[in-house]
Amino acid sequence: MSGVELRGVTKSYGAVGVIHGIDLSIADGDFVVFVGPSGCGKSTLLRMIAGLEEVTGGDVVIAGRDVTDADPSERGIAMVFQSYALYPHMSVRENMGFGLKMMRQAPAAVASRVDAAAEILKLGPLLDRKPSQLSGGQRQRVAIGHAIVRDPKVFLFDEPLSNLDAELRVSMRIEIARLHRELGNTMIYVTHDQTEAMTLADKIVVLRAGRVEQAGTPAEVYDDPANTFVTGFIGSPRMNLLGGRTAADGGVTFGGRTFPAPVAARLAPDRPVQVGLRPEHLREARPGEASLGVTVGFSEFLGGTSYVYGEVDGGGAIVAERRRGPPPRPGDRLDLAFDPADLRLFDAEGLRLR
């Protein structure tokens, strides 16, 4: 068993609290991504799991053992940093095996484990090169290899791809996903990039100001956001939010029209709400279908997809995804419809109404 459990974990710097009572269970073999804006506490939380930051309160349990006060070397973890952390004067082979050498492992055992990690990461032809002779993606693979040779219970990744260009980030995401499938270890990954979170995670943990806003599978967090903060952070373009009110007939009124809404039927009429709709859930209305009137302000043509930015009749900005045909021009009028089941309603404080 190599799961991780956080029990009421807090972190303060003097009188300033930065992590506020986090409870979280990470199952053995899961790939969990901490995501959130800069300053939300995701890297601090990861460093507390690693033992690089002292825990102010609560417990950190790894593989069933309380390691709250244990040294990093005693936790059975390996960490991959954003900065690669490679020794420039050492070869790839020496960098990967350095930690084992410091643990006084036998040279034959070190060589065997480095060779095995190099095969997994396709680094064999590069073992005698220095870091300066490698690309950014190759250096990051070496840093991951340095972690693999230690055979940790848990891998920790702190924004490992943020220094790479867009093309390399895509290829490294694929490499990390493949690595997880092959090794099966528990992995905890920190990023501010929602694409990395959505494509890599078994479970996403969305953080804000040192608190968990929502934890769930990528589909759960995307399809059923707990609040408007999550809607704004997961999804690109973000979910549309329009002001509305519940109607007496169990619908919701926004954009100058009343639409059926399953959730609204359980709410008191004339209640102010925020109406959420994903851009891909909006489509051009059929004749006679209830629709939102929209004036186009700008279109982004991306080849197979266009994003149309406009203003809803009655006020409110909206983005719609268009998958075929030429994009509309500024000033064009559109009538947009949607499936009522795709509506998400939030209260005035931004909490999801269910």
C-alpha cells in the first residue's frame, strides 16, 4: 500500500495561515493533481507531504505510516522539481545514480537500477552526455530518472513542465502518463495548467487560498463544479455565467427569456441565481426553439473549431463553440439554444444549487 492521507493539515508562517485544515485521501496507485492559481498553497502542500515544509497542525500518513515528523529521506518519496536539479559537471548516468551512491548502494546495484530507469525513459543513448548537451525535455526525463531509481512509494511532481515550450509539454505529458501506467506508483502532481490536470489526473484537487474547493475525477469537476470558482478555473474557455432569476413555473429567466431548468423546479420563485453554460453546450437554434439572442463581437477561428464571443440580449457576455462552417463576423446576430440538462445554477455566493 502506498496511498497518502492528509488529516486536518495546516500550515502557518507566524500568525499568517496558508493551509487551512485539509483532509484528503489519495488511494494507492492514483495519479492526483493539485491545481489552482498562484498562491493557492498547492506547492506548499506538496512540500509538506515531502517533508520539505514543517506541518503546523494535523497528520501526514504515507503507506499507512504517520510521517508527519519524519525526515524526507524516511518517507519513501521522490520529488521532481520544475528546475530539473541536475549537476552540470556530471553525466546523465552519474546524475541518475547520485542519490543511490550517497546512500552507499553497491556500484553494481546502482548501475543496474540506472540502466533499468534509462530503458523506461528511453535515455540509453544519452547516459554519457552532460546536462548542457540535452534539450529541456531530455533534462526533465533525467530528473524523473533520478527519482525512479530510488524506487519510491510516492512520486511528487512540482510543476515539472512549466519551463518547457508548448510542443515539449505535450510530449512530456504523454511520457508521464505512460510512466504512471507502467510503474503504477502513487503520483501527486502540482500545476496551474488545467490541461495538464485534465489529461493526467485520476483525481483533481482544486485549491484556493489554502482550502480544497473541490476534489473529484476530471469529469466530475468539469461537469459538476461545486462553485463558480471551479467553473472559472476548469475549462477553457471558462463556463459562461449569466445573471438570472428562478421563474414561477420552475424554469429560470435570463437573457430576456424563460427556459426550463430541472434544478429550478426545486427552488422558490424569483430567486436570484447565476446560470452556468459551457461553450460547447451552445448551438444554433432550430426554428421555433427557445433561444438566447446574441450579438457577435469577435470570433476566434482555430481550424476545426471556432469560439464566438458575444453579448446576450438583456446583458451579459457569452462564449459559444462552433464546430463547422465559417465563423460569424462582428455584428452578426445568432440565436443560441441548449439542452436544459446542461444548465448549472449557482446562488449569489457562487455555490452550486442542486
